[in-house]
Amino acid sequence: MAGPDGHNSASRGLFSGSMKPVLSGAIAFLILCAPAAGAPANFLYMGSGDLEKSSALLQRPDIDGVQVVYSWKSLEPAKGQYDFSSIEQDLAAADAAHKKLFIQIQDRFFSPEARNVPDYLLTDPQYGGALVAQVDNPGESKPVGHGWVAMQWNPSVRVRYQALLKALAEKFDGKVFGVNLPETAADVDQKHDKSGFSCDAYFDAEMQNLKVARAAFGKSHVVQYVNFWPCEWDNDHDYMGRLFKYAASHRIGLGGPDIVPFNKAQMKNSYPFFHRYKSKLDLVALAVQEATLTYKNPATGKPFTRQEFARFASDYLGADIIFWSAETPWLRNS
């Protein structure tokens, strides 16, 4: 199931294989059952255009703000011509409700039909097609496509994305509570790739975009979503380590699209770094998206509860904010 940004947690291997987290099952269960050290702020999470129908949720006293995902194409309909009316409308709605707005600027999409970058990027040869397919079973003779990622490792594509970030900052810095860049995970079929992709080039491009965002937004929070890096497992390329170290020393927040307590794959990637850097980052903002709601606590056999999500996010990951899908049961049933 995909969320507003098209994110599909299943494609990241959540709960794949046997559960063998870094912490023992007994200790993990005790952490989930213990009182939370500090409750994170509650934000709604949704796609562009969805805020009006969720206005009643935004009015709730236990909701502090909203995170809205905007595709690159929707914000730049033509080269260098920007349309920020959707953000302006959402910001006005958040301000009227005395709530905060977080904006996510999406350059990757998780369905084959979603090619949501500006048309000029797709047609002008200098951008090399601008998008590369994200695939399941990369490297096999017939990998299955499930979406697209912008070729940020192509300098011409990256310059245009950075121009968008700068234009957004000129308009909204200090007005929006924060801006976040999409997740670091990308599934590129390197065996058949002709775009010039390499894992090092991808990492360097993402870091450059983050630096530009931090320099442009001097007042609003800047958060990089991080879950996995291509080619990396257990920090064996030091991508994860370098990102967290840089973020901690440059007033950058970090976050991610999925809170799944003690998930095996995440515990070999971003989660231990969030734990290690508790209280050292400018902001930690993590999401419970639609797909996240489908996973079950292996100790109970039932879907994770609101309390279990919040305790793990607060006590282990050090979350300051949780972005909750508007479909979350506790929001719909209370």
C-alpha cells in the first residue's frame, strides 16, 4: 500500500526474514511497554490537495501541525516557472488553525505511472531522461518496475532541483515550520543502468542537495529522510555514518518514512544511528504512513498500537515529531 508520496514500505523488506533485532525480543517488548520518556509532537501526514478534507483533524487539540508532500512537477510546471499556490493554501489553512506546516519536496515516486517531474526534464536531452526506474529484484534479467527516482547524480538534473529548493526558501523560509527531503532508499537496477548511476555518485548528490537546502532555509527546520542507502548494509560504506555526523554538526534534522519498532532491516541501517545520536540532532521527525499501519508486533501478533509506535519513536529513536497518516485508527476512532 502506498502513501501520499507513493512510498511502499513492503519494497524495503520490512519484517523480511526472521525477526532478529539488535536487542533481544524480551528487551524490545519491555521498551514498548514502558512509559515513554517524552511524547513527540503529533503532526498529520498527507498528500497535496488532501488538507481541506482533513480540516476537522487539523483542528484537534492533540494535533500540532501537518506534513504535506508535494511533487516536483506540481511546483515547477515549466522550467524556472514556479507555482507554489498549493503550499500557500495549505500554509493559510495551517495558520488559521494555529498549527505548523512541514513540506516534503518529492523527487521519487513508487508507482510505474507516476513520472512527476517537470516535462522539460523528460524531453530535453541534457537531462538524460531525468528519471530512472525503481525496480524490485534489481540485477535480474526481468526486474519488476515499481516507480521512478530522479537522476540527482546527473549534475543538470541536480541543478534544477536545487533551484527549486532555493525558490521555495525565498518564498517560505521562516513561514513553514520545516522542509524535508525524501527518503534515501532507491532501488536502481545497476546491472542494466545506462544513466551513470553509482552508489557513491548518488550519495554525493543527496549530500549536496541537503547542503543547498540547509543554506537556503536559514530559519525553517531542514530534515533529511534517511532509511537505507543503495549498496549499503550495516554502514559498510559509511554512508549512514557520514550523514549523521554531518547532520549533527550542521544544524540538520533527520527522519524517515517508517516507524516499525525494532524492524530487522532498519536495525541494520538507520535505527541504531538515531539511537546513538539522540539529543544531538536539530530535529528528529519520523512517520507512521499507511503501509506502516499494516505491520504487526511479533510479540502480540496484533498491529502496533499508537502507544507502541510513540514509545519506540521517543525512547529509542529520539523523535521530536511523529507524522501520522490521516488514516491512523486513533485519529479516526476518537
